[in-house]
Amino acid sequence: MADPAPFVSRVPFESVHPKALAVYCSDGRFTEAVEDLAHHLGHPRIDTLTLPGGPALLNRWASDYLESEGITRAAKFLIEGHHIEDVLLLAHAGCGYYQARHSALGPDIALEQQLKDLHFGAKEIQTAYPHLRIHLFFARPKGKTVEFESIPRQG
């Protein structure tokens, strides 16, 4: 039995790495909206680091150590190897990762933890890479769209 013909994408390959890295939850309901946000911010393409919880995993005190170590090493590889200039850290409403870990405490506590994790991740990355521009966002479904709230950085 012969193998079927390979699929050839209509999207052209670009040999130059993107200058922005987006770290966000792997919830596919937000993928295209995150790419749209990146385009809006002037980034035609982005490197992505997506796992359940996204930036939560940068907080080694609130996530599993091995998960945190893995995402931290992956971020370091992309930032250094691809000469990243901008990092987008994004959390989203209704995140299953936070529901699984914090549901007993209620949605307000989960949201509070998501914001803490965004700030912690930003601080960790900024400490290691002071030259980076780091942007924090919280995404919420709004009807049939996704709204991104810019979260101000803490001191």
C-alpha cells in the first residue's frame, strides 16, 4: 500500500525566527486570538510556548517543580537562540489548569492566582533578561470574540 502524497501548506516558510515569544495556555480556543493580538502588536509571527496553565508554570512556587523547570529551560532556549525581543505572557478566563488546582477556593482566588503568576513570570524573565519587553494580558471570551486586557506590570 503506497503512502498518500504529502500535504504541502500554502503558508510560505520564513527562515528568520520571530522576535516575539508568547507563553500561554494550550487551550486551543484562544490560539488564533493570541496570534491576532500579536499581529495587532506588530508581530507578524510568534514563537509559542504553550502548556496547560501557560505562565503559571514559570512560578516554581505555585506549580510542579519539574513542569516549571521544563518551561523555564524552553523559554531560555527560545529567548537566547531566537534572539527574542518581546515576550507576551497570557492567562485566560475559565482556565482548566486553575480550575483543577484552585476550584475549591472559588473563581476569585483562581483569578488572583493567575494574576500573581503573570507577575511572577514577568519578574523571573525580566531578571534573567533585562533587555526584554514583557507584556501581560488576561483574555476573556466576549460573545464570539476574545478580549485581551493589558495587565500593568508591578514595580
